[in-house]
Amino acid sequence: MYYDPIKKTLGQVFNRTPWLRRLFYHLLDLLLLRTWHVHRELRRWAKGRTQEPLNILDAGSGYGQYTYWMSGLSDKWNILAVDVKEDQVADSNAFFRQLGRRNVQFAVQDLVLYQEPNSFDLALSVDVMEHILEDVEVFRNIHASLKDGGMLLISTPSDQGGSDVHDDGETSFIEEHVRDGYNIREIQQKLTTAGFERVEARYSYGEPGQISWRLSMKYPILMLGKSRLFFILLPFYYLVVFPFCLLLNWFDARTTHDSGTGLIVKAWK
């Protein structure tokens, strides 16, 4: 099924007021397991750096929730958030201007083409690379855009059932994906080919995370794909499943997984 129309509808609902958008961000932070893993890695990176004037690239910013979270850690960081969707970029710029966060700028850019040599201390790419066929070109551009010692943090599906694909005959649950998931060695090799000096990768979405993902994401999306009337039922659905999802996310984020449907990858220039 196509995920973008549902995302667009959600954006229209929660963009009505700044308060609703803040609420939306907080709900995403709690429900999306990848956010738990990404925030954990960002906290480690940010330790001792919050008073430094650093430059950050949010490569594929989507709704802007990660830029919002990072800009709240330090007003000394300058964050450039780029995306190909003009409407999301415009909405995000308007929202951040309302907040008064002058250290944030959103811009329309294609990651296959975008390069800003030796400009960023950190680049973030969350659930983006599974949408881009020319992944090595993107990795090369980000590598060129990082300063020496800069880090790229990636969250993306793995080939161990990412995109809800478990057998050769199955297709991705999300039709916008150009690949079902990365082999852990494959993405490490591609990043090395792009010029990164050191690469670390680990699995996310182990057994607890996979259950949480089905409850918090897959089943609601399937319902919304059938009819927008399910928006009315969603609050009642989440009242039931939300506590279980929080517990499952907590376990997954604090467990080392031998396999998982997601990958957390760090690469240094």
C-alpha cells in the first residue's frame, strides 16, 4: 500500500495549530521505535557538545520531528533540514518560525544531487535510504558534506524482515520503498565505498520491536488504507495498545539483538 497519502492526511490534521504539531511530535517519539534508538544515539553524540556551535544536516527531514528534538537540545547548533517534498518544507519553516527557533532552516533538496562540502558535524538519515535507489551517490554526497571527524547516523530497514518482507516472493508493505532492506554487511560496504573511514552497524526491531511495530504502525496504517473513517477509531485503538507498545519499545531499545528488521548505522569521515 502507499504510505504517503496517509502521511499527508496526518500532516494536515496536526498542522492546524502549533500545539497540535508539538503533540504530534511527542506521540511519534513515543510510538515509533526507531525514534527510541535514534534518540539514544543522538544523546551519546551530543554529550559534551551542547555548548559548541555545530552544524547538523537532517537528510530527509519528513515531518521535521528529529530537527525539532535536536534543536531543543541546544540553541547553539545550526540545523539544515532538507527534503524533496515542497509542502512539508514550507509547513516546517512556518512552524519553526512560530516557535522562534532561528537556528533551524528547511530547504527543498534532492539528496542524490545535494552536496555542501566540509560543512556539517553530524548528518542524520532516518528511514530515508530505503526510498532512494542511488544510495551510494547519496552516501558520497553526505561524506563530502561532513567535516573531518563528522558522523552520519542512519536508521533503515534490514533484510531480516524489514518492510515486512520475510520471503523471496513477498513485496514491501510500503510500496514507496525501492528496497526491502539492507544486508548489514552490504550497507557497511557501501559506506566504505563512499569514503567513510569507520562504520558501525547493529540491529534494531528485535522480537519486542516487531510486535510493537505491528500494533502501533502496521495495523493502524492498514485500517486507514481501507477507509479514512478509521481516524475516528484510532484514539480508542491506541488507548488499548499504547501501554503495551511503550513497554515493548523500552525492551527493544535496551536489548542487543542478533537479528532484527531494522538497522542503526554510524559512519565517520
